[in-house]
Amino acid sequence: MAPIEYIPIMRAYYQSLGRGDYPLYKPQDDPWAPLVRPLSQCRLALIASCGISRRDQRPFHRLGSDDFSLREIPVETPAGELVVNYDYFDHRDADADPDILFPLCPLHELAAEGFVGGICPTAYALGVGRWRGPATPERLQGELAEDLFARCRADGADAALLVPG
């Protein structure tokens, strides 16, 4: 099976809706850091930009447009308590299996197998969705990334699993 070229497909889709281009962000500096010990000795934080929340939390903006808020989700939350808030894509599969967008069960399995050293007690869901404003990447770095970093460090994270949504 050939790889799916996601960006051209999304560009065409957004343009067909009259929403303009699908912008890509290219960071000025390398945002990645090497692991200093094996993954089996690292505690992971889960961060996903999928617009998912617990049923008892305030939902994200349904169009996923520049919503800079986040939701703290305890990693012991049952899948049935999670809901996808976006309505700009077909998420019936994710409604049936939230692990598609927010892989809590697979992370628990990896920790039980010893593949990862552990999981932080709180996972984070973002509602950024689609970037509409030109300053979105800078706002993400300035308003959200530093806060997330501090929260993950407070939870004892050595690394984060970032899941785009």
C-alpha cells in the first residue's frame, strides 16, 4: 500500500470548503531532544491535539479552530467517558475506539510489557485543530508549550508521546 499524502489531501479539502490554504509550520530551531536513557526507563506523558475530552469537561470548539485550551485527562479514564468534540471530520471510528486518537489503553499495555518505564498520571488533550491565524505557531509555543512542559515535568515525565489529531 502506498503512503497517503495527507497534506495535499487536506489542502484540497479545506480549499473546497472555501477556507483557504492548509498552512504548515516550520520551527526555527530543532524542537526535539534526544532521550538520555532507554525508553524502558522513561515515564511518558501523552499529549494529543485531537479535540477529545471527558464527557464531564467543557468541550473544545466544534470546528477545532485556534482553540488554545487544554483538557487534563486522568490516564485511568475509561474509554466510554471520552468524546470527540470536533465536527469537521468523520470521527465515528474514534467514537467507537478513542484509542485511535488518544491511545491510553496501548500506553498502559506498553508500560505493562516494560516497553516504557511508566505513564504520567495525567494526559493532555488539546483543541488547536486547524490553524486559522498566522500567529498560531507562535501562540502555541508562547502560551501552551511552556505550560505543557511544566505540567509534564511536574508529573515526572521523561518524554512525551505527541499524537496529532
